[in-house]
Amino acid sequence: MKHILIIDDHTEIRENIAEILTLGGYRTTTAENGKKGVELALQNRPDLVVCDIMMPELDGYGVLHLLRKNPETEHIPFIFLTAKVERSDFRKGMEMGADDFITKPFDDIELLNAIEIRLKKQDILHQKYTHGEEGVKELLQDLQESGMIRLDPSNFETVHFSKRQLVYAEGKRPKYLYYLKSGKVKAYRLHEDGKEYITNLYSADDYFGYIALLENGSYEDNAEVLEDAELALIPKEDFVQAVYHDMTIAGKFIRLISQNVKEKEDRLLHLAYDSLRKRVAKALVDIHHKFNGEEVPCPLDIPREDIAQYVGTATESLIRTLSDFKSEKLIEIKDGKIRITDLAKLANLLY
């Protein structure tokens, strides 16, 4: 049961809010002034604070200032109650770290909705997401489902891309966040000798192209369709505004992206120092997880040339290694498609 601290010097309002929240399934504590409210918050850290602005002894701004200064309470969601909101008051509160303003008089549903949204946000920000791009996808989906951002792909233009069609090119300025509704897409970079190196693979429900948007720079890679795809085009302005509207969300987003960068650096180290067998094995496992998840292995429907570019080797070398894996019964090859038969052994190949 979530614990809500209510700080208001008006007894009737304070008790009314407490009754509403108790009926809504919350545990409540009340304080009749700001000083008492800070003491209670420090004694028994609440999950959220609802606080009036104009109060004796210590006003709402003072309460917020003290709670944000203390490491134990600095991240507690904070909702201001006020009889009226001047633009300067609103700006001051938001700059100090308030999460929301509710103007008196308010109805029960408005209060409950505001609290529910802020608690959902807190849960999302404290949730440990999968590292890298999978975590970014999970975060965006959770934010969308919670109503904290409005980037539902179904509300944006959907475009069909054919196999081998370029989605975007290195050096170009980004215009969209891409959401892959169906199909497969690869991201790759070109070496100065013209060889491709695949940096990432995307499947249905993946978002991509967001790093260039957040950096306000140009694309550092190319994106090409591997299998006929349907892409939702989310305009740059909508995405950037949704993320940077709340800096705590932006911070979470950026931390996940930084983990993704570290994963790519680790992958480059493996490419540099692992044996070809281990590199091919890891590539097959990565592609399996990307396109099949934890389901029963399905044939990997991806050209040998693309696997070779993902591994960073010649296609002929890849084919010889696949032949070895087949003889060791790690994979099967039928109709030109690869099916992994021993995923665990392939993932833990020693040499």
C-alpha cells in the first residue's frame, strides 16, 4: 500500500484529501503545517507528498526545498495544491523540482489521477531495465502505457519499405524516430574500403534512430531493410519534446543509451580478440535472441553476407565455420536457412 503524506493547514481540506486517498487504497499521514510535514517525511519516508503552497511556519516552497536537499527524500514525487497558479508561481515550483500542480477546488478523480500518474512514473524510473536498446524499448513502452508520454505509433504515419530499401543514410540529419511494426532492419557502417560492418539488427516493436535525435546531430550509420517492413514515422519534434519535457525521464533514457554504447564497445573488443569460431557463435546467438526471443529456435532467415558483416569476416570464412558447426551438431542447415540445435553449447563455446 503506497504511503501519501498530505500537508495542508486547512483541517477540512486535509481530512477530505485523506479520506479520498484512503478510499482509493492509499495509506495516508497528515500534517497541519510545512514544518511538521518535513519532520514526518524525514521520520517515515512517504511514496508521494501532496502539499499546499500557502501555509504558516513553512510554506510549500520551503517544504519542497528542504525535501529536495535531503538525499533520503530528494526523489519523492511532489504535488502542489494551490488556490490559484500564476505563471511565475508555476515556473518557480517546477524549477525547484515539483512534479505537478493541482488548483483548488479540484474533484476527486483529478487528484487520484495525478497521484496515480506520478507513482507510475516513480516505479518506472526505479525499475531496472534490460541494458541497451532492449531496455530503451521497454522504457518507451512503459512510458507510453502509463500515459506519461504520448508516442503511440498507431497515431503516426506508417510507411512501407521494401527489402534492401534505405531508411536513412550516414551523414543525413534525422527527421523521425522509427518504430518497426513488422519486418527486419539492419544498421551498418561502411569502412573506407567499402566493406559493411553491421552495428545493429532490429525486429518488430523496436524503436531506432533515436541517438541522432537526442544528440541533435547527423546519423553515424545507415539503416537498410532486410525484410519488407512497415515503419511508423514519429516526428523528431514529438519525440524530443516527450523525452525532454521531464528531465528525470531524459536522464533514465540517456543512462540506458550509455549502456548501449558500452555494449557496442564490448562487442568491438570481442571482434578484435575472439577466435572466428567464437565470433560466429556469438553472432548466431545474438541473431537468434533478436529475432526469436526465448521461443523454440526458428530458422535464421538472414543472408550469409549479412551474418558475415555482423561478425566482421569474409563470407567464405563464415561458410567454413558454419560447416564446422553443422558437423558438430550445433546447427542444422536446410534450404539455405540456419537453425540452432544446441543454443546453450553454442553460447558457451570455449574456443
